[in-house]
Amino acid sequence: MSQEKVNRYKADKKNRKKAINKAKRTDLYINLFLIAVTVIICAFIAWSVYAKFFKKAEPVKTVNNLTSGEIEKIIDRHTDSKSDSSEDSSDTSSETVSEDNSETESASESETETTTEITPTGE
């Protein structure tokens, strides 16, 4: 039994340098991988913070070489002219609504008159 231990020790001693180098290489790969993952995570966090807090102002967009101020002026001019025509149409619609209201008021008055005639007096 002691001879088996001696033979095993001699074989281990023969391959000791290879085993140590393999263990060092494995540790190096693990350390490099962990460093790379850490750098990627830190870069993502830094990019997220930069994008959130230091966002650059967007340039003024132009359409057909017009600035946004000129476009707003044009829109205001068109909405002003449309609001004048919409007031005319709202006047006619309000007249129609008032005629409808007068018809419903007269109908409800006639209904209340009939209900007062139908109700019998208890005394």
C-alpha cells in the first residue's frame, strides 16, 4: 500500500507544473471575464445617466425651409379665419336649438296640464 502512495506521489510531481499552469490559466480567464462584465455594466449605467441628465436640446425642425415660429403664424392665421366662419354657423345652430327648446317646453306644459286634470281630489 505504501508503494501505491509513492507511485501516485511521483506521478503527481511529474504533472505538477502542468496542473499549476492550468489552474492559473483558468483563474486568469475567470478574472478577465468578470472584469469584462463589470466594465460593460458600468458603461451601460454611465450611458443611461448621461442620456437622462445631459440630453442635448433638439434642433429646431424646419418644413419647407420654414421655422416653427413661421408655421405657428400661418396656423394662427388659418384658425382665425376659420373661427369667423364657425361663429356664423354657430349662430344658425343656436337658433335651431332655441326653436327646439321652445317646442319641448310647450309640449311639457301641455303634459303637466293633463296630469293635473287627471289626478282626482281625495277630499
